[in-house]
Amino acid sequence: MVYFPIGNASLFIVHLVLVLLTIFFCFLGSASASAEEAAALFKWKASLSNPDNPLLTSWILRPNTTNSSNNISKEVVASPCSWSGVSCINGSVNGLDLTESNINGTLYNFPFSSLPNLEYLDMTVNCLRGSIPTSVGNLKNLSSLSLVDNKLSGPIPLSFSNMNKLEGLSLNGNNLSGPIPPGIGKLTSLNFLDLGDNYLSGSIPPSLGNLSNLFVLNLGGNQLLGLIPKELGNLMALEYLDLNYNLLTGSIPPVLGNLSHLQYLYLSRNNLSGSIPQELANLTKLVFMHMARNQFSGHLPQGLCQSGLLAFLRFEDNMLTGPIPRSLNNCSRLRQACFNGNQFTGKLSEMFGVFYPNLNYMDLSNNNFYGELSANWGRCPRLTTLTIAENHISGSIPPELGNLTQLRILNLSSNRLTGEIPIELGNLELHVLDLYSNRLTGGIPE
């Protein structure tokens, strides 16, 4: 047998050939996968009510005609990577951004099983209708899904619990109904969960308390029942909690005071009752605190706004009593405050006698406040609405209110005010001036 020695040059050539063959076969595999994804997406486009959508004109399959032995063979040659809204990695679709693309149809023919590398899918603001297919759970690599502001209906599929890499799930503004699947609590990579403005019912799953990375939880605008789970107090990364406009009952779990990063707390328009926990005063990063139109009773937490960051407070239409905490004098960033429709008491000048440079809306009406109006109200240059009607305010109207050049609504009716109406009020461009049912003298300034 004769052996032929292989030199370094020959080894290099062999290695190069192997590399090129590997690239070639990878390219063939990638091209094949890309063509399959293109065909699947094109099939879904054809199923839409408006397949001729001008925003999807690039979504086409190009036939390739070649002559071979006097026969004409036609093969579909397509890569979706150049299509509008499509992004790819290594020739495979990894993202679909179809926001505001005038898509009218359903997801029944969407190729959830044919896009194994899809990482994000955004179909916000379209006309999608029908239910979300259970096959959505086949998108095992998906990290972000947004179907906001469509017309989707039916339940949230249980198969969402299979999408372990999901970080953002936004289904806001649809017609989804039924319960929130407890399996969503298994998606521990979630940091953004928005199921607001639907018709979801049942209770809030305590399993949501397992989502330790969550910083946004929006369940507002639904028909959720029952208690606020104490497990939500485990969401230590949470910055935004919206449970507004539901049918929740019971009291606020004191453990919500552990949410040290919380900036937005919305609990308005439920059937919540009991006192507002003192522990909520520990939320030193809180900027928005909305508790309106419930059945809360008792006093507000002492130390509220001790950090000075609170800017929006809404406690109207409850059964709250006692004085307003003096710690609210720290709220130098206060912009809007609604305390109306409660049973608050106390001397008004002691509770609201400071300078609020950013305040533009204040409603203290329908309470039991007494005392005189402070001249410091005239030092709120951005104030547009001041309503203190139906209390027990006495004394005269401070002429300093005439300095409020932005003021458009002033309602001091049904109090015990005396003296002359300040002529300085005539300098204001008021849309509403209500001073009736007092003991004032003089005419309303023109």
C-alpha cells in the first residue's frame, strides 16, 4: 500500500472545504426555514379581512421560474426579513412589529407554531377580533407580547403559562373575559403585566405574588371580585399597581406598605372598606395615590407624604374622618388633591396653610373643616381650581386670592364667610365663581 503524505497546505484546503460545506448546508437550512416562515405568515395575511392592506404590500412570495430540460419549474423563493415590520436573526424571524398597521381579522391562522425563534410580537392598535388561540403557548422563546387596543374576546389562554421567557405581557383595551389564569404566576421572568380595561372576572390569583421581577401590574378597568391578595406585598420590585375600577372588597392588606419602590397606587372605584393602613405612609417613593369612591373610614395615615414626593392625591367620596395629617405640608410637589365628600374635620389654616408652588387643583368640599382661609392660598401661582364648598369656614375671603392669575374655578359656597367680597377677585378670568350661602356683603366683582 502506498501512502501519500499530507502537507500543511493540503490540511488547510481540507479544512477550508469543510468550513464552506458547513456554511453551505447551514445556509440551505436557514433559507428553508426562512421560506417556511414566509409561507406561514403569507397564509395568515391572506386570511385577513383586508389582505390588500397597503401597509403590508411588501408581504409577497416571489415565484422563481427556471428552464430545465425544456420544462419550466416554479419554486417559491421568499425571505420575510425584508418585509415591513419583520426583523430576523440568521435568516429566521425573531420579531414582528405591526403596531397601527390597520390589520383587520383574527389570529386563528397566525403561525404561532411556525415561528420558533420569535422573541417579540407587537400588534398594538389594530382591529384584531375573535379569541387568542391556545397555540400562542408554542412561542417558547417569546419575551414580549403586546395586543393592546384591539377587539379580542374570550378567555386568556391557559397556555400562556408555558411561555417561560416572557418578560412583558400587554393585553390592555380588549374585550377579554373570564378569570386571570393562576398559571401566569409561573412566569417568573415577567416584569410588565398589563391586563387592564377588559371584562376579566373572578378573583386576583394569589400566585401573582410569585412574580418577583414585576415592576408594572395593571388589572384596572375589569370586573374583578374578592380581596386584594396579601401576596401582592411580595412584589418588592413593583413601581406601578393599578386595581382601579373593579369590584374588589375587604380592606387594603397592610403588607402593601412593604412595596418600597412603589410610585403609583390606584385603588379607586372599588368596594374597599376599613381604614387605610398606617403602613402605607412607609411608601416614601409614592407620587400617585388614588383611593377615591370606596368605603374607607377612619383617619388618613400619619406621616403621609413625609418624603415630599406625593403629587396626586385622591380620597374623594369615602367616609374618612379626622384631621388631614400635617405631614401633607411637606408635599411641595403637590399638584392635585381631592378630599371632597368625606367627614374630615379640623382647622383649615393649620392643615393647608403653606405654599404649594405646583398645585393646580384642590377640592375640599363637603366636609366639616372650620377656621379661616389662609392668605397663603394666594401663593399658589398655578392653581386653576379651588373648591371648599359646604364646610364651616368663617372669616373673610383673603384678597390675596386675586393674585391667582390662573384660577378659573372658585367655589366657596355654603360656608360661614363674612365681610365684603374682595374687589381683587375682579382681576381674575374666572369661569365659575360661587360664593352663595355665606354672609358676605358687596357685589360679585365684574
